[in-house]
Amino acid sequence: MTALAVSNGILWVVVITLAVALLAVVRQLGVLHERIAPVGALMLSNGLKVGETAPRIETQDLDGRSLAIGAPRTDGRSTLLMFVSPTCPVCKGLLPVLKSSRGAERSWLDIVLASDGEIEAQREFVRAHKLGEFPYVVSSPLGMSYQVSRLPFAALIDAQGVLRARGIVNSREHLESLFEAKRLGFASIQEYFESAAKSRAA
């Protein structure tokens, strides 16, 4: 009985020690999470620069509606030009996020999907993923004008036709970082944090 009592006592000490250690780890993870800045869309060194006038491309969507991508708008709305592909798994995973953003940002933003390739494959992609609510453009010149080298790629253009943010977008956080960068007036969310860090150091 004495040995059993001792072993139970040791076992409880071990359990309590592990519980305390686990709480300490959880606390440190919380502190680390607060210190790590959110990761924004991946900016590419080549291509158009944020703050430049976006190239104006006259095109049509799959329904035959005329679109002037990059043209100044009189309604004050911005345009998110999202380059996707039917063969891009990451693009497909991002579609629910785009649908959600279309509703959440509808007061100021229009989202246009863009791709290139065989038209019927694009139409099937639109049907399969229920993308009829988005203008969908199939245009190689559009991708070349924005120098898109990897997908999914997004370009945020303001109402004056100025490129406000751009980058590779793989997640909801990446997409929302473009909106936040525009709101803050920076090329990317990373640039904002770098500027804030320099201000604190000064």
C-alpha cells in the first residue's frame, strides 16, 4: 500500500508539472503570435510598380460585356483584377474567399476574374465553380500587360486608374492585406510595418 501511495503521489506530481509546462508553452505561443506581423501578398520585383497608372485594356468578358480594365471610373469604385486558371489548385481553393470578399467589400470594390487559354475550358470552370456573379475575362494581352508570372495574382486599381497594391495571393490573409495596404496608403502591408518600425526606432 505504501508503494502504491508513493507511486500515485509521483504520478500526480508529474501530471501537475506537465500541466504547468503546457500552460507556459501556450502563453509563449500567444506572445509570439502577437509579435509576428501578418504576412501580406507576395510582392514581385518585376512588373508594374504600385503608384503607377495601370495599363488600360479594352476587352470583353465571357458574356460579351465590354470592360475597360484600368480606366478611371466616375463612380469612385476600385477594381480588384484577379488572375486565375482552371488548372491552378490554389486558385480553386481561393474562390470561396473571393466570393466572400465580393460581398464584404461591395460598397467600394468590384472584382474581375481574368485568365487565358481555351474558351470552353474557361466556361466550364465558371460553370463548375458558380462564378457567374463575376465578370470573367479571357485575355492573354491583359496578363502580359500586368506581367503576371505566377498564379493566383491580384492587382488592386483605384477609381483614378492607379495601381494601389499587387502580388501573389494564396490565402484570405494575403487578399485582405491588399485592401489594408490601399487603406493605409502603402504598396504592401510589409512596407507599412517596416515604416512603423523605423518610426518607432527614430
